[in-house]
Amino acid sequence: MNSSSLQDRRHFLSATAASLSSLLLSNDAKAKAASPDCASTEHFWYRPMPTGPYIDSQRDHKAFGFGEGKVFLSEDCGKSWPHSAAFEQADHITFSVILKNGNIVFATETKLFLSTDNLQTHREIIVKGLNGEDYLPHSPANPQQPGWYFHPLDGEHCFVVDGIEMLIWGNYCNVIGGPVPVNIYYSTDSGETVKIAYSFGQNPKFQQKVPPMLGNPKNASIARHIHNVTFNPAENAFYACTGDIDRGHGNECHWLRGQYSGLDDEWDWKVIMSVNSNSRFKSGGINFVDGKCYWIADANGPSIANRYDRGIFVCDPKDITDPAKHTLLFNPMFESANMLIQDGVMLATHCAPASTYACGIIYSPDMGKTWAQYDLKEFGPRSGCRIHRKNSDGWFRMDLRKGWIDRAEVLFIKPKE
């Protein structure tokens, strides 16, 4: 199998498969070892989450879930849920993360919470703004549309910076749920304190019809939402990318580079690229591996000569702003903004409304030397997002979204050795 042949050939599951259960590989000892109810492709096993809580995030052997008015914590990769607590707004959870010390940060549309004792208790966290003031959600004109303040599109948000674990993420918003400011948030104390690292300006397109204006009035850069925030340890620098398109008020697609001073608790952000929508810089899934920058393009909008500047790219970080120095590793031919790299595996997903695949998975087992694409059609039209690193049992986890934003199922993928 090579990249040129895979470029022209898609891997579909058997047309005779009527359901996931009919795809079980009962004669495959490795598949049985992976999971008693998993299906298989040439490169990986996969399965939906088991009956029980919606598994919203994972880390090593732990998993955080929610459902039916409760939040849950597992310590065996979701096999059992010994810790739980009543949480009336459980169905409104849009974000969660498990910190290295065991703290759990989770959020609804407008509120952020912290548990430090395996969900025995939890408390609301009030975010601190750019000037240290309490940063409170706006009063929505429509109470049913408060905006998604804390929901991310990417899945990994914890990085070791100067020996300390930092939590950092941006909100993917202004799609459903009402207008909301676009921010990058961070914590250097395991979620005890959460602050704003960067706040975009007031986008005229995504505003409610009554005051206040949403966004940072001192920032001329506007965005619809944030696709990805990540860290490059080689540079001790953070990168973020945003969407979406020039709607007559300026470009919404940017790449930002930021550096953090822990001594002063201050940020220095620079916008290093601003483009319209048909560009490789309308993207997501930024990963830094062995000193190289990898990302996947979400380019759309008006095509240029019937072409879109999209695909999976790699370059030296110093060359990010110079397309002539980028290497195109693979072009899935469809919009994609989610990718995670771990242990040489590159795992990415299609945006279902823009793809001929129902539930498209893009996969390389060898850091981009060879590629395959699979359509997991039995899940229906789904877009994978919020990809989490493998748990202790070796399974990646991702959300499957109806369209590209409404919550549907959870998918687990385990690479074959």
C-alpha cells in the first residue's frame, strides 16, 4: 500500500454489513483481545462507547462522563464508574478535562466547575479577565441561547511548560447556542484559577441585537471561533488557529503565536497569519513532533481554478508563514480540521457535511509515509472531533457529531500493532 494508490482509492467497509455486530471478527484473536465488541479495518479496531454515561474525556486509566443528571468518574478506562455526583445541568456539559493531579475541570455553556476530590464535591470557577477582573458571561437576549463559552473543537489541552502542567484551550462557538465572545483560556494551578490568555475583538456578525457588544473592544482582530490551541516545547511557544471567513468585516482565519512568562503571569501574542477561507491556514489539528509542525487544512469558500488549498502539511516552525517551504503529505480532498498525532500514528477526520464519506477517518500508521481513508458508514453522517490521546488500554477517543457540531456518539479507535 502506498500514498499514491491510496490517494485514488477509498477503503469502505463490507457492503453486506447490516450493523456493527455483523462486523465482529470472532476468529481474530487480536480483535478479541482489543475488545469483545469491536469492528476492524486494515489499520485499527474501533467501537462505540458502551452503554452508560457519555464518555466526554479520558486520561490514562481515568475517564469523565455524564448523563441523567449526574457526572461520573471511572478509574478503569470506562469499564466501571465508582465515583458520581448529582449535577442538574449534566446534559449541558460542553467541555471536560482531567488534570495530571486528578483534578477535573468541566463546563456547561456559560459556567466552569472544578472537582479536586473525585467528584465528591465541585465548585464553580469564576474566570479572571485580561486585567484580573472577574470575567462573567453576558446576559443573553434569549436565555435559551447563552453562547458556548468553553466548548473546544480539539481534544488535548494539557502541556508541561517550564516544569508545570498548563491547561489551555479556546472556544469553538458561534455555530449553535447563540453569539459569544471568542477567547483562549488557561490555568497554571490545576484548574484552581482560570484566566483569559487572549480575547478576540468584537465581530459584527456574531452579536446579539441588544448591548453589550461581545468581544474585546481593544483588539482589531476578529474570529468566529477557535479551532485549535497547542504547544511547541522546542520553542516554548503556543500556537492557535481560528476560523472562518471574511464576511465583509475582515479575515476571521488567523494563526497566532504566543509566549507565556510564568514569572510575570503575562502573555505575548502575535498574529502571524491572517487569510480568507480558501487557504491551508484555515486549519486545525496543529501538532508538533520532533521539531516539526504538522496540521490539517479546512480550506473552503470560493475555489481558485476549481482548487482548494487543503491537505495535511508539515514544515519547520520557522517556515510556517512561507507556503513554498511546506510539504503536502496527503490530500484527503475534503474539509478537515481535526488531527492528533501520537506514537507515530496520525489520526484525522472528515467534516461530514463537506464530504462524500458518511463518517470519514484519515489514518497514517507511520508519520505520513502511507495513508488510508475509511468510511465508518454504520454510524451515519458524522464528523469526528475532540480527539483524545490513547488511554491506558490503547484506545483513542473522539466525539462523533451530527452535522459537525450537535453531539451524537463517542468513537474509540485502537491502532493495530
